[in-house]
Amino acid sequence: MTSGALIYLITPLVAALSQLMLKKAADNPAYVGLRFYLNPTVLFAYFLFFGCMVANVFALQTLELTVASVLEASGFLYVMALGRLFLGEKITAKKLIGNALIVAGITMTLFLKL
């Protein structure tokens, strides 16, 4: 597995964590007005998200775009797991089937393209 592939499997996790941080900040009643947009949690979440985009640009130097886009779909797996762990969201049969298809697609892409 190339370093670009690893980056494209890790950055969706970091991006999902930043989305979770943004959700938690949006739910915080202490953040009103300008503080809703300019507070440490939100700023750090955007910093993480920007870092993911920069890392992805470097990863694209070693990956085909078709492979990168498929690997980026791993973010759906992370969002489902983090939503369950930190937000108490339900994992339904439809979500499990959808994520199983994503895993199958990622696995096939890694074995056929890399």
C-alpha cells in the first residue's frame, strides 16, 4: 500500500473527527453570536479539516484520482462509528449494508488498482 493510500484512509477519519467537533460546538448553548463561529473548538476543527485537504493534495501525487475518490469513501465508515460512540446515533441495518458495500468497494479497489 502506498503512502498516498494510507493518507486517503487516515484523512477521512480526521475530517470526521473535525465534523464531530463542529457538531458538538454547534450544540453548545454557550456559543452564540460571533462566538458560534470563532471559538477554539470550531477553529481547531477547521484547522484539522484544512490539514486534511493539504495532505490529500500531496497524496494525489502518488495515487490515481479514481483510487483516491474510492478511498475517501471510508469517511462514511468513520462517521457512522463516531456518530454511534459520541452522539448516540442508531446503527440500522441499512447503514450496515451500505457500509459493508463501501468496505467491499474499497477492498476491491485496493487489490485491483494498487
